[in-house]
Amino acid sequence: MVTGGAGFIGSHLVERLLEDGHQVICYDNLDDWYSGKRKNIARRLENPEFEIKENSILDIDALRSSLEDVDTVFHEAAQPGIPVSVKNPLKTFTVNVNGTLNVLLASLDAGVRKVVYASSSSVYGNGVPRPTPEDCETRPISPYGISKLVTEGLCRAIREMHGLRIVAMRYFTVFGPRQRPDMAIRKFADLMSSGKPAVIFGDGEQTRDFTFISDVVDANILAMERSSADGEMINIGRGNSITVNEVVAKLREHFPDAPGPVYEGIKKEDVDHTLADNSKARKLLGWEPKVSFDDGLREFVDWFRSSRP
Ligand SMILES: NC(=O)c1ccc[n+]([C@@H]2O[C@H](COP(=O)([O-])OP(=O)(O)OC[C@H]3O[C@@H](n4cnc5c(N)ncnc54)[C@H](O)[C@@H]3O)[C@@H](O)[C@H]2O)c1
């Protein structure tokens, strides 16, 4: 089962699992926070090995009945996004914390073999060493980051109390085709493709460890197949960061008619820098990121162009 399987990351995971010959349940309430999710999974609906359960993770009974005979749960469903967590922290906490608790408890009841949980680099906050190892102090600065840290704690407690096998993957800014419309690269492309300037918050010298979607999917598959990472929190990041200014400069090569960026005030809830120490993922999962930022950006732009009217 992929919870949130109609979203950006979940829909790619669904696709790979089907390609690999698995039966897949997509459990997703197609939350209307942004549109286009039905399109993300439209082609899968013809596949007899695919089933969609259009339900909320806040409904534990629906989860329990959907989880019968499920081997692995990839738990991607969430209210993602840092700004939205500042505007509506209650929704972020309800979906991310209560919803995850439901997924864990229902998985336990149903005898699920393993849960692979989508956590985030947002658990770290500012002032951590770079590259950032998993065992450094976590001081999230946004309600979103806090919700992800709380759920990691729930994962740990449920594993220790009940023995459920859980791996928490701390994704670093994921990008690629079907990227969420609220995320920076997609927002820049939306503006620049229509001849408007990208809007950068702050001076643009903040850095992000952008990680391509297929590498994130690889990490999930490895976490399902191998037991060496069970019970662990693992960074899934390319281990290479670039500035937001550089991102916009690279996008301008694809959208040469776009004007230069404009700058607005910094957002306090955004961390300054992210950079993963990915040695644990390499060691325990045998994972290695394969897609460079430039190649990933090209794939993103190809998708972006083809998906527009
Ligand atoms: N995209 C990133 O860069 C990134 C980075 C770190 C962590 N994550 C985490 O990865 C996961 C997937 O992120 P994404 O970028 O694909 O987001 P997304 O919004 O595209 O996908 C989330 C999916 O969850 C579904 N959902 C929301 N509330 C639900 C509910 N109550 N019940 C059932 N389904 C519900 C949505 O409809 C959506 O399809 C999230 O847990 C997110 O916090 C993402």
C-alpha cells in the first residue's frame, strides 16, 4: 500500500512498484489542497494490479479494512509544505501526527510486515553540521518539521513496544516530474514559462540538497527489500547542495525569455541550508543517488512543458 499514492512522490512509487510486478493499493483521499492528483494516477487505473481506496488516513476503520493482506506500507500521505504549516498548523498536525499514528496502529493490527515512513530533512532546523548526519541534534523551526519529528518518535515507540518493522526516510527537497505546485522549482517554472520573474525569498544564497524523484523511489524499494535499515532514521539526500540563485540561473537556460529574478523578504520558517550526509543510506541500504541536478532539472522541464496545455 502506498498512502498518499496519488501525490508527487507516492505516484512515482506506485508506478515503480507496478513495473516491478507488485500489486499496489493507493490509499489517498485526493486532498484538495492542490489539484491534478487524479491525473497523476489516471494511467494506472487500467492496470488490474492497481487499486485505489479513496479514503482518509484519519479514518482508522477504513485503513484497517484496506490493509488486509498488505505486506508493506509506504506511508507518504501527509499535509506537506512549510508555509501552509505556519498558516494552518492544526491541519498539519492532525494529518501528519494523528494520521500517521492511525497508519501505524492499523498496520500493527493487520499484521503488516513493514512500514516505510516519509519523514523530512525539516526535522533538523538551523545550525546543524553540514553535511548533516542523522544523529545530530534535531531542532525543527516550522510546525511541519515538528510534526515530522513527533511522528518519527511515534514510529520509534511503536517499534519498541510492539516490534513493528519501521524505517523512517528523511527526504531532502525532492524534485522531478509531477512536483507539487507549491515547491520552489515548480513555482519558478510556472512564473518563468509565462515570461514573469521568479520570486526569491531572501537573497537567494540559501542552499538546498535537491534530490531527484527516481533516487527517492530507489531508496524506498531498498528499504522494503532489505532488513538492515529497520528501526533507523535515514537521510535520503543527494549529498550536494546548490543555491536558490543557481537554481533560477539554470532554469533561465530552459526559459531564456524569462526576466531575472526579483527578491522578497526572507521567510523565518525556512532553514538557511540543507545538505545530507548520506553515508548511512549508502551503508545500510546500498543506496546511491544516480541523477545529477542538471539531468533531473532537464527531466522536470520536459515534463513541465508536456503537461501544459
Ligand atoms: N516533496 C518533498 O520534497 C518532500 C520532502 C520531505 C518529505 N516529504 C514527505 O513525503 C511525503 C510525500 O510528499 P509529496 O511531496 O509527494 O506530497 P503530496 O502532497 O504530493 O502527496 C501527499 C498525498 O497525501 C494525500 N493526503 C493528504 N491528506 C491525506 C489524508 N488525510 N488521507 C489520505 N491521503 C491524504 C494527498 O492527497 C496527496 O496525494 C509527505 O509525507 C511529505 O511530508 C516530501
